[in-house]
Amino acid sequence: MTESINDVIILGSGAAGYTAAIYSARANLKPVLIGGPLTGGQLTTTTEVENFPGFPDGIMGPALMAEMRKQCERFGTQMINKVATKVDLGQSPFKVWVDDELLLAKTIVIATGAIPRKLGLAREDELLGFGLSTCATCDGAFFRDEEIVVVGGGDSACEEAMFLAKFGKRVRLIHRRDELRASKIMADRVQNHPGVEVVWNKKPIELLGEKPRGISGAVLEDTVTGEKSTIECAAIFYAIGHIPTSELFTGQLELDKEGYIITKPDSTATSIPGVFAAGDVQDHVFRQAITAAGSGCMAAIECERYLAELE
């Protein structure tokens, strides 16, 4: 067992984790950051990012995360490019295992993110960022005056379809049933929206298109008759939910019914003092790089204050 106790251990290397590392390192807390399964987080799977402040000409997602990582390293963050395999938050110091190595910490920032749900179709990973997207707010503006498809039937799908209607020539919402799962008010709004057409009882079974030109359409299957048809479009947006990466903390932290870590109002504090959560693992509303970065900043400041009170 290691004897040294770290001031801060950060789990996750997306915008939230990196920002928490920058702030805590500058506060001389000597943070240890455990990168997780995807170094740089979700933004490393995107292409151009146009809505992150400070980059008027846009920046590629992987490049943005590489710059954040350099900034973490500049201020002395210790990087561990592995996955945390187990945590024990039962008492302080908190315990984090990376494979068989045990690390101890006075505070922990959980920034493990969330994974967008996919349909499990062939070539999803290949075309993600090339007309296939899981974030309308991020990518909608790239498809002005184009045919756009949204897949889903809940409130998020309805909201994204109406948002995308500001840009697209036409938005078609593909739903596998004959009734939306969304709340009645959202269902009514989307069905009465002049820029949105709901396509009932259909599900995508094949993505059409090639890199780098991108998505050209999809093959749909009728969920009632089994009949197949083709729909043409320049973009397909999945709006079928996210899966928060919180399984390590089940039974230890307070989670909501979807698995998101619950934090206190106007805070990143979790149900355990000294443990903070930032980014998409606790945010099921905004899910933006800039809001994740903001909550990472909050978490680092709250760690600093918590440690000052301990002393």
C-alpha cells in the first residue's frame, strides 16, 4: 500500500477533468489525473469545434483536448494514462485502484463523462463526425439548408428536431413506434412544427455515405411490416439518450434513476464530503464542452476550499 496521500485525484480526461487539473495544479494541490478509457474524452471523437470560446476559426476536437492536456502538464499535473478499476469512498483518505496499484486521496473529482447511446449499426464509429452526430447544439450549424434526420422519440429528440429546424431545409424525426415517448407538450410542439416531419414506425438499419464526404442517407425498416426504404439526408442526429459513466460509484454515491451523479445546487459536491463531480457524469441537461470545463473549474475550487477547511 502506498503511504503518500494525494490532495486531489481526478478521474477522467475530458474538458471537465482537464480544467479541474489546471485549476488545482495552479493552486499547488499537485493533482493526479487518471485518464480513463478515452484520453481527451468525447471531443476527441469529433471533427471541427466552432462553439468553444477563443477559437474564432474553429478547432479540431482532438487538437483542443491536446492543448488542454499540455496546459495541465505545464502546471505539474501527474498524468496516469490508465483506467481506474475500483474506488472506495467509505472513509478518508479515499482509495482509488489503477489495476493493482492503490492511490490515496483527500479529495476526488469525478469527471468520467457519459457515453451517447448508439443504435449498434455498422459504420457508426466510422461516420461519427462525418454527418453522424449525437449533439445538435454542437453540429447543427454545419448543415444549413440541408436535409436532416433525427432518430428518437423522447423529449430530447423533440427538442433537437425543433432546434435543427432553424438550420435545415427539412427535419425528419424517425421514431420506431406510432406514438412519441415525449411529454405531451413536447410531442404536440414537434408534431405541429412546420419545419419538422415525424416518420412513424421506422428504424434505421444501415447508414449510407462515405468519409470524408459524409452521410448521404439511411436504409429504414418498417417496424410493423418489415418493408425497407431509403431516406436521403446530409446529417443524422442520434437523440436516444446518454449513459453516464458512473458504474464505479454505484452504491457509494447518490445517483439519479438514470445513473447521473447527484450534486448539490450551485455546487459540484456529491453526497460524500470531499468527493466532487463535474461534467457530463452529473450534467444531463447541457452536455457541452464549455459547461463541462466550467464545472471542472468549480470542482477544483471546491476541493481547494475543502482542503483549507480540513487544515
